[in-house]
Amino acid sequence: SPSLRTGVLVSTWKMKGFDIADMLVFLQNVGAVHFFCNYEESRGNYLVDADGNRMLDLYTQISSIPIGYNHPALLKVLSKPHNLSTFVNRPALGILPPENFPERLMETLVSVAPRGMSRVQTMACGSCSNENAFKSMFIWYKNKERGHNQPSQEEINSCMLNQGPGCPDLSILSFMGSFHGRTMGCLATTHSKSIHKLDVPSFDWPIAPFPKLRYPLEEFVRENSQEEARCLEEVEDLIVKWRQKGKTVAGIVTEPIQSEGGDNHASPDFFKKLRNIARKHGCAFHVDEVQTGCGPTGKFWAHEHWGLDDPADIVSFSKKMLTGGYFHKDEFMADKPYRIFNTWMGDPSKNIFLTEVLNVIKTERLLEEVSRSGKALLQGLYELQAQYPHLLSAARGVGTFCAINARDDATRDRLILKVRNKGIILGGCGEKSIRFRPALVFKEYHVHLFLNIFNDVLAEH
Amino acid sequence: SPSLRTGVLVSTWKMKGFDIADMLVFLQNVGAVHFFCNYEESRGNYLVDADGNRMLDLYTQISSIPIGYNHPALLKVLSKPHNLSTFVNRPALGILPPENFPERLMETLVSVAPRGMSRVQTMACGSCSNENAFKSMFIWYKNKERGHNQPSQEEINSCMLNQGPGCPDLSILSFMGSFHGRTMGCLATTHSKSIHKLDVPSFDWPIAPFPKLRYPLEEFVRENSQEEARCLEEVEDLIVKWRQKGKTVAGIVTEPIQSEGGDNHASPDFFKKLRNIARKHGCAFHVDEVQTGCGPTGKFWAHEHWGLDDPADIVSFSKKMLTGGYFHKDEFMADKPYRIFNTWMGDPSKNIFLTEVLNVIKTERLLEEVSRSGKALLQGLYELQAQYPHLLSAARGVGTFCAINARDDATRDRLILKVRNKGIILGGCGEKSIRFRPALVFKEYHVHLFLNIFNDVLAEH
Ligand code: FES
């Protein structure tokens, strides 16, 4: 019976001699679990596993730890009595915000707002950030289309039945290789791996090719710019085609660097032209900075590297930002309450930590640190790929947001495993890439620690 | 420029004489904001606003505060040094769980698992819980259909393009008046208010009528059972119709009590028959306990009131449970890793609080308390509707999960406002209902405090 049996089960399990891994196997598919961690003992760039092994972490919980483990500034938050009620009482932010919430927003999110973005909506994770960003674009598009008049009775009635005109056949254009989340709206714009999408119904939305560039970018400028031109042409074709199909593109979404899909880069020129295409066709332009945002490229937002004249319309974030959410231009604010809404609308306890994270980034000049470490890392990767051309290629990156390709996926997986056995945690992405996602406190000497070990592993291989 | 301007903006705003409300207006659509709160000063059943007014809270952050504000057991969590790292280092649970995570799951979620549910997947909110529950049902359905063989190459390729057969045309059957969340998959099963759905593309999924019963249920048994039979017949018709359309129903989702849609009840007999229809047609049966779960009906899960022979396949939760997630039967576990996955997969810091919440529910016998208070509340509502039949009707409820209808929406809104001015917070739902969603620590004397004030307001009206 579903009564409250707290405590009984665990002791039964332990009596039967099961260990913690067995318990989890019983409860969930654990095929993705790498190992169990001791977060209490972890510090800075070092993650400690359940057996006490201390490892230099270049993957940082899928790029979601901003300033390392157990940063004293974050621990201090919990020692201040006036912060505690924020952890204990999670409010419904959309209806009953804490009195310090607007000030907290100003001090944190607004203080790092991308240029041209005056508004910010908090959410709780990357998926709800992107889902609501998409909804904002649809709402914006339809309001524009109906001249900001009230919706018709037909629209109001039909939407309750999931039907048009109230639920319109609008679409979001995304890129092959992109990752924007796994809830069903996001998943319709995600095209990283088939296992992410298989068996889940989706929307007939247009998918453009993302440039397949040759690295280092500086050496293949002409070829790469031709490839980018080809993709941009395809984007315009798809916009026209989908309009003709009656599934008009309301918005274009892109990552500044395709992350899960294999660390695929494109040039600032590509993104500027993409932004212009969006404007030309009346589509919103949404930059998904869930993985790239909060400093790992050496600028706070990766899209700052582009130097856009006309800012993006929407920039979404999560991961290192600890809270999810999205910035947007004025005209993307919902015209009525409860259109962009849910119970929690974020979590103010994450904003408290974000205050400290931003302070540390500023006072410890971590963006400069990232640029410095990133330069050393990329330089080291260039040297290794020159030394082991049969194993490595296509080193690439901005800041510490770097990647390198292995010969094939089996080699990639073996290299990651061997490096882990020598105390360094790396992550994979795409088909055969190794990605580097250290925290912002990753320093030059950590780079050299890693490069030495990686060199040893490659030499042995 | 998007540099780190922390601290500058707030002082500028303050110098210009803006107050906190102005700041938020500048940042967001604040049309839904009721007032600002002082959560530090709030205690138990009492919420304190920014001006220091202390109000008896019968709405509790849209039913998401389980044991009242600033419960000492929850504050104590933060005074224990070994808990702190869980707050400071949010892990990627799906790949690097903390060593105590399986044990924590056993002590919390597994200890309250609904009958027949051996597995539990944590998530972060109601929407990702339901989105992933839907995905589990789609994956289960397709695996069953392909005889648990490997997917074809055509399926693998087509899903990357959002096309069939890899992204199949399956559907989820939901009920008119239901609310299952606002991300795009959830939203396709949500039919509460048009403002929730307008302008957002959706899926052509079947929507059955939910029984419109007459209250009190005991007095209209025959009429109500006819109405339920009508709806069940429609459910079967829709399943057949959508199969013929090529959009086979993979799962049926229902709330035990439709909450946002107006506190619409149905009998245990209705749900038993619905469960049988699901089995008969090979559809999964998903009970969404996001709002009803964790005790407010006097049982831990509202669907325990039904006495199902064959348990549900999936039960999702969030809100009072503090963490999101869903329980499911063995056969709904994904066959491969990374199919049900995201960066965080929940938040272990919420599980720590849940441990304490479950302890308090048990040691303070709060489910009994809820039954007792609920009985007094419903009795009081019956008496008031008898006394003010021109204003109130259809009092209904289980435990403290009660509601009553006002004459019309304007009356409802006025009554809620007047009651608030006398120090009591209520919520609305549906077209003209007032809903009661106190915490589990709501006692009989709070019921009488409320009833007296409500009586005064009704008498004045
Ligand atoms: S969808 Fe973002 S927290 Fe649930």
C-alpha cells in the first residue's frame, strides 16, 4: 500500500546486501550513469567520486557548474540567515514574488543582459526557457499578423480543440545538428542524435543544414564562406517553401556554437547574415545560449563575438546561469498575463547563487582567465593534432569552449576512458568529438596538467 | 554593452524614485502579480505581504507549499553542514548522481510510490514530468509495436527530420477542461482556458468530454453515472476514430480532479472504467497528480480513492512534492539510456526537503488532519451555499481539496478580493469557481476562521 514507509525500504535493501548502484538499477535506466560522486569532498575544478578519487573535471556536469565545486562564495550564501527562507519557501513567482525579487533581477540578470534586450523572463531549465521563448515568438507573430487586435471568437474556440486558426500552423526553423532541449516543442528543433527523437511525435518544421566548416577556420576562409553561403541560401529557400506550405516560419533558432551536435562553429558573418534573413522575412531571431552563455567563450554571451548591428530578438539561457530564462526585446513581451506562465516561473534560490557567481566572475576577472586558459588549451590541441594526425583533427574553440575530433567514435570513447583513468573527466559530443567544458575557474596550469596526461594517453595509444 | 554592471542599475533606479513594483513592470508582464511577499516573515498557514499584512493562505502558491511557510523541519535542513554541498553543486543526475542519491530516492519517492509502481524518474517541474511521461508512453507503444526489435534505418533517419515513421503520428487522449502543463507537448493535452493555448501550434490529438457532474455527488448518483457513461462512450469512439485517422492513441492522461479547469470531479467508477478502456485498446493510462498528489485529498495520492484493481501505468507529480517526476510500471522504463534524459533530471536539494516533508506528514499525522479539516470545510461550504443560494452553489471536495461555484466570474473575483481584504487568500479556477488549496498543516480552527470571514463577506455582499 502507498503508505508512508520511510526508512523501511533502505534497511531492507541493505540487509539483503545490495549496494547503492543496485538500488538505482532497480529504479531507473542507469545506462548513462558514469559513476557516483562525493559532492561534499569536491572542490574547484576537482570532482571526487564515491571511492575518493579526485579528478580534474573538464566536463562539469554537462557544462553547468560555473565557478567550480563548493565555491566558498556559494557556501557563504547558506550561512546567512536572511537567505534561508528563499530556499525553504519556493514562491509562485508569477503571482506572489518576494519583495526583493525585482531588485534581485536587476542585480543579476539585467546586469548581464545582452545588448538590445530590456526584458527578462525567468524559467527553471533550458527546456522551459526555449519552450516559452518559442511561445513568445508565436504570440508575437500572431499579434503582428492580426494588427494587435483582439483574437476572433473562432480563434478562441478553435484553440481549445488544438485546431486552427487559434492554434496556427506556424513553425520554427532550426538547424541540422542543433540541440534545444527534449520537451516536445524543443525536441522539434533538436536534431543531434536519433536516440533523442525516435518514437516521439513531432512538428513538420523546416530544418536547414548547418555549415560544415573546415578547421582551423582561419586557414579555410574561402571554402568555409562558400559553405556558409550554401546554408544561408537553403535557409531562405526553406522559409519560402514553408510559407507556401501554409506553415510560416515565425522564428529561427540557433546555438552560437552547436554543442551536443558536435561543437560545430560558424563565422560571425554567417550569423549576421542569418539575422538579416530573419528580419527580411519577418521571422524572430532566437539565440539559444543555454550551453554557451555565462562566460565559457571568454565573453559573457557567445553571440557577442559576432558584433551584430541589430540585436537578436530572444536570448535563452540556463546551465551555468543556474536559473533558466530568456531575455527579449520589448515587442516580445506577452500582451496579456497568464500567456507565459507556470507555477514556479523559476526559483529565486538560484538567483541568490547567481548573484554570487556574477560577483566572482567580476572580481576574479574570470572572463579574462577563460580567454587565457582557452588560448593555451587550443594551442595545445593544435600541437597534439599535429603530433598525432592519425588520431586527432579539427581542433577548434573559442575561450575554453573547445573540441577536437577523434578518428572515430570508438577511438573517442577509448580516449575519454583512458584519460579518465588518469584522473581527468572529459565529455563527448556529436559523432566523434571530444568537448572541453571546464568551469570558469579553469586556469592555465590546469590546461597543462590536462595536456600532459592527454599526451601520455595518445602516445600509449 | 553586456558587461557586468552588477549593482549599478538598482541604485540608478532607486535614485530616480522608482519602487520595486515599477522595476518589475519594466522587466515583465506583471498582470498576474497579486502582491509582493515577505517570505522571511511568513509562518505556517500565514503569508505576510511586503507591507507586513499577515494573511491566512488557502491558496499556498498555487497549491505548492506542503507543510506551510518556514517549517522548522525545513529550516533545520540548512543548518546541517553535510547538506550544504547538495544546494551548492547541482549535479547532472543522469550521469553523475551523488552517492546517497539511490538511498535518498528509496527513503522519499519510493516510500510513497503508488501501488504497482516500482520505478521512479525524477524531473524538475510538472511540465517536464508530464512531457517525459508522454515520451515514455510513446516509446513504450512503439517498442511494443515493433516487437522490441531494433528500429529500422528508415525510422532512425526519418526521426532526425521530424518525419514518420521515426517520429510517428501517435497521440495522447486528454479531456476538455484538463490542465497538464504549458510546454508544447503538455499544452496539446491542456484545455482549461483559451488564453493558455491561443497562438501556439498544437497536435491533432483527441479530446474527450469530462463528466459535468451535479453536486453533491451523493444526491445525483443516477444522473451523474449517465453523464459519466456518455463521456466514456465518447472516449472509446475517439480512440477508434483516431486509430482510423492514423493517429493512434498511445496513452490517456487524466487528473483525478480537474484542478485549473474548475475542480471537476468524477466517480471512482468512472476512473475504473476509463482504466479498463485504456487496457482494452492497448493505451497507457497516465494519472497526473501534480496538483492532487502529496496529501491534500486526505490520501497521499488522490487516485487511491478509486480502488483500482489494475494500477495506473504512470503517475506524475510535482508542486507539493517539491521535486517533479513520475512513477511508472517496469515496462515503461526506456529501453536505452539518453532517451529520457536532460541536464539536471531533477534537483537533489529538493529531495532533501522532501525527506523532511514526508517525515512531518507521518509524525504529525497530517493526512488525518487533512481529512478532519476537509470535512469541516466542506460541511461549512454546504451550510453557506444553503444560506446564500443566489451566490454560491456546487460545493464539492475531497479532503481540503475543495471548491465552490460563485454565481458568475465577476462575483467570484469580487468575493476573493473582499475575503483577501479581510486577511484570507483564496484562488479561483475554471470559469467561476473558488478553490481551496491550503497546506497540509491547515487545521480545523483555521477552517472556522475562514468560514466566519467568508460568512461576513457573503452577508455584506
Ligand atoms: S521544463 Fe524546465 S524545469 Fe521542468
